[in-house]
Amino acid sequence: LNERGTCPAQLKERLLNFIHRFKKIPTRKRGFSDWVYASRFGSFNLALKEYGLPIRYRSGSATDYFFPDGSMYRKHCGEDPDILYSIMIKKCPVLNNDAS
């Protein structure tokens, strides 16, 4: 661990805490800086993949989430965010591991 909070374990903890607190994967629009993840992993999506979380791509007014098991979920604008969070809890073991 380091004082700047940029080692992989600290970045992972910060990301998982954000997801549990706000029940979604962070975006730059919501004040979450992903540049540290991009500089460490090559991109924010690569960091998500490394941690066993879904990677996401915009698709018009929707966002497609691709899970580690190969499944995909399309979240439409205005849709209840709790639906995606409940799917992530089921498909991403890292979100259920307190010792992550």
C-alpha cells in the first residue's frame, strides 16, 4: 500500500466502496476520476475486467455491460439502477467478498 492510494489493492478497494455506496459503476460525470485506473491498467475498462467487474460500452442511449461470464446486460437511460446492481452482485464474486 502507498500514501497516494494508487497501488492496485487501494484502487480496487476505492472502486468497490464506490459501487456498494452508489450501487453503480462510476463515471467521470459523477466526480469519479478514472485516470489513475487508466494509467495503471491502460483503460478504465481494463481495470474493471482485471477486478472481475463488467466492462461497459455506450450504445446509443443505452449502456451495454459485459460480464466476466460472457453475458451482457443493456441498461437504458432512466432505468432503475438497482436492477444492474443486483445483477452485478450475482455475477461478480468480488462484490460479495468482504476481504477483497
